[in-house]
Amino acid sequence: MSGSSLDGLDVAFCRLDTEQQGSSFRVEKWELLEAATLPLSTEWQARLRQLPTASAFELANAHAAFGRYLGGLVNAFFTKRKLTASEVDLIASHGHTIFHEPAKGFTLQIGDGAALAAVTGCTVVSDFRTADVALGGQGAPLAPMADKVLFPGYDFYLNLGGIANITCNTNGRFVAFDVTGANQVLNALAGEVGQPFDEGGKLAASGRFDGSLFEKLNRLPYLHEPYPKSLSNQWVQENMVTTCLQAPGPVEDRLHTVCQHVAFQLAQSFRQVVENERFRKEKYHLLATGGGAFNGYLMQCIQEKNPNVELVIPSENVVKFKEACLMALLGVMRLEGVPNCMSSVTGARRDAVGGGVYFKG
């Protein structure tokens, strides 16, 4: 999994024991055996950032080259952990999102699956979003399938990555959507004081509330649209990152205010789901994952604005590698021919079996 924060490639080596009878599919048990975040080179970080405005030739070239580059990273992971390609049934790769425009009928994640298969000698499943978009869906979020199959038992699921998204299990019916920008914005602000991120949210906790910035962020039209809906990295960069970088005042105050904004929008989203789905309970249980779950101040803000929600933060490996585990699940489901994208989440005409398969030679 290569996320919008560009902090590295998350690699999870998983074992899934599955059972399928007709259209019924279930995971009897699963394990996260090994995991690592492999840093992307500074050259690739810069290249990925520039691709949305690059030429068609540069984009096509990068698609193939990034697939080969991912293959090299995966092979290094194999070597370090004394694995061989023969021990691996498949590699499931999300790729790196360059464009996400479901309203226009397309989404693009680069990292050529054929190149990845050729370099590693493994069967590869990639390109998980396009089938759903072709069926009129958002192609996102994909995480609800992991929420449903791998992490049952919660009412809400929160992923605090570059973009914050939520899933709600409303008595067996899953709905999910992107809420607002999160780590992309916080990391960009931390960069102004020479830090890759605000460790533990300490800078944000020391800041003061900026009411003007808070109101400006909350007026963004997307935040008032009904779900299903999803965000692109470009939207976050253009509407939130730029606004926050250009806002006056100390970095600490802006970090503080963005945390308050994320928590406020999550509270609004929780209420919207509860009302729309008629899902009323005295207490809701929420599983929080993604890098933002390590931001103590952000989690404090979320708890304060949602007193009837019990926040559960799982083990560090689950927090960090849940999305990589999700890819493993989606890849297995694709090879089994089982729908791995839920139309109740994305708004597509039907559930989709997403992913292109590149078999090893």
C-alpha cells in the first residue's frame, strides 16, 4: 500500500484461511505474519508529487517504472525475511493514486501489475478501484471490506490517513465515505518547522484555536454533500493544504485548528449516519487506525466532540498496516471471484469484483 502521505510502501505478509460455498465467502482465520514500511526514495517522492501535472508520456513511463520499483522493494522484503516467491500465493498491490475523479468516470493508481509480477515472479492483483467506478461508484473507500471481514464487532471504523474516512456497520449494512483531509494537511504544516509530522500531536496541543481558519475550512462545499462521496489528493491539496499554509499565525495554532476541524467534521458525519440510517444506540464502539491514531491531541479532540463513542486503538501493527492487510484480503477475494467492493458504500449499481490479475510466468 502506497498512501498519499508518501512516507513509504507498507508491506504486510498475511496468511488468510478462507472458505467458500457457492456465493458464500468467509475468512475462518487470518494472521499478520510480517510487516514493514519501506521508505520511498526522495526521487520517487518528488516524481509522484509532480505526476498530476506531467505529460501523458511521463505518466505512462512512470506507471511501468513504478511497478518495477515496487517489485524491487518487495524482493528486498523477501530477502530480509528469508522468503521466496514460491511461498507467496499472490501480491495484492494498491499502487499510488495519481487521479481520483469518480464524478468524471475515472480513477488512476499507477504501478504496473505486469511489471511487478515480472520482477517478483509472483502472481499480482492490482487496480482495485476501476471496476466500481465503471459501475457508477466512487471506487472508495475500500477499507469497509476489511472492517467487515477482518475486524468485526464495531459500530464505526475510522481511518486517519492522508484523508480521514469512516465506515459504519448499521446492523449488517455498511456505509462509508471520506470525511475530510487529515494527515496530508497536518504533515504539510509540520514541514514548515522542519518536521515530517507532528509527533504525538505535541505542537498542535501547544497551539491556540484560530476561529477564522476553522470557519474557512468548514465552509468547503464537499463537507456538506451527502454520502456516498470520496476525495482526491488534489482536492485536499488545493482546498485544505494551500489554505492552511497560507493562513497567518504560528504553525502550532494552525495544527491545533486543523485537529479541531477534523474532530468537528467527524462528529458531524457520525450524526449524519446515525440519523440517515436510524442507527441509534447509547454507546458506539469505534476502531481507530491509520497514522493519525498516534496523534494524541487529535484523538483527544475526537473523543471530546463524540462523548458517546468509545475509541478503541488496536495494536501498533494493526494501526499502521491495516490498509496493507486490506489489500491482501481484496486480492484473495479477486482470485476467488468474490465481490470485494460494496455498492452500499460506493453507490455503484452493484457489488464489483475489482482487480486485474497478472499471473506469474
